[in-house]
Amino acid sequence: MTKPVVYAGSFDPITNGHADIIRRAARVFGAVRVVVFNSPCKRPLFTVQERMDLIRQNTADIPGVSVDSFGGLLVDYLEQNGLNVVVRGVRGPADAEAEAAYAHANRLLNPDIEIVWLPADPSLCFVSSSAVRESFSYGRELPGYVSEQTARALRAKIAAVSSSRHTKGPETK
Ligand code: COA
């Protein structure tokens, strides 16, 4: 059986940029394990389970995709699962600089790890999950940044978050 390449991230939520990297990685490597990392430093909009469900929905037509989650270091996930190849999407020079540091740190932790970069499609170079979250939270949608399934989930989540804020009433000191 082909060992999957790992595509790790927050995916809060999965965008068309992420889906493009997954599709192309599946073509190159045969199998992709998309891993949702739950970082204690981030306050995500979607739960890990919701992010995993959205990834499954957005990649249902791509053969060889599996979805997992982890809380901890990337190297620990790789070692625990007997995997050592990671794919990263690079949108431009800023990503390349950050990715060089990320690859260096991970290879210091485990020199058997290989991190492979795929250049983002030029039409998706400005896509980011935080831009999506921000625009949807103000009722505006960035065309082409997310799939219709993700857009639906965003609308529902933002409506739920804002109605729970309203029912709580005004903040008191
Ligand atoms: N298309 C669109 N957007 C992309 C993208 C692509 N191809 N590639 C990255 N992005 C965006 C994401 O949407 C996200 O946008 P946002 O910041 O505006 O929300 C941003 O790039 C960063 O992605 P994110 O997944 O949140 O973080 P990351 O790429 O910096 O890495 C982990 C996340 C989980 C892979 C990384 O933090 C990790 O390995 N964590 C585990 C702990 C660890 O091992 N740390 C390293 C120690 S050496």
C-alpha cells in the first residue's frame, strides 16, 4: 500500500487553495493524509470535528485522501504513524521564508523527514482562511475562495455564534 504524504494545517476552514494542494498532492504521491492540528495558541471558529467533516466533503471526489487530527508536534504525528513525507503549499515569497524555517526546525527534530513544496496556483495565491472568516463574519463572501459546502458551513456557524452572543445580552463590568 502507498504511504500517504501528510498535509498538515489548521484548516479553519478548508479553502479552495488547500483543496488544490490536496488534489495535486494526491496526483503526485498517490495518497494524502490531511491532518487537522489543534493548536492551543489559536482560537478556531470551527471544532476539529467540523473541520475534518468539511475536509471530507471538499475532497470526496479525490481518490486516496484520508483525514485525521492531532494535538502536538508534527514530528510526533509522523513518528507515531510511521510516515516521513510532508507536503506544503507555497503561495509566494512570504510563505517560502516561513516554510524554510518550518522545514529546518522539523528536520532538526527528525532528519528523516522530507518536506516537499508545491507552488500554489496563481489564481489562489491570495486565499487565506482568516480572510474568509473575516469577510463572512461581516456578511460578505470572497468569490472563489471556498466551495459552496464550506460557504454554507460558514454562514451557519457565524449565525450560531452571533445569536449566542445576542442571547447572552450586554457585557457587564
Ligand atoms: N492556500 C490557501 N491558504 C493557505 C495555503 C494554501 N495553499 N497554505 C496555507 N494557507 C493559509 C491558511 O489558510 C492559513 O491562513 P490564516 O493564517 O489566514 O488563517 C495560513 O496559511 C496558515 O495556515 P495554518 O494551517 O493555520 O498554519 P501553518 O501553515 O502555519 O501550519 C501546522 C499549521 C499545524 C502545520 C503547524 O503549526 C504545525 O506543524 N503545528 C504542530 C506543532 C509543530 O510541530 N510545530 C513546529 C515545531 S518545529
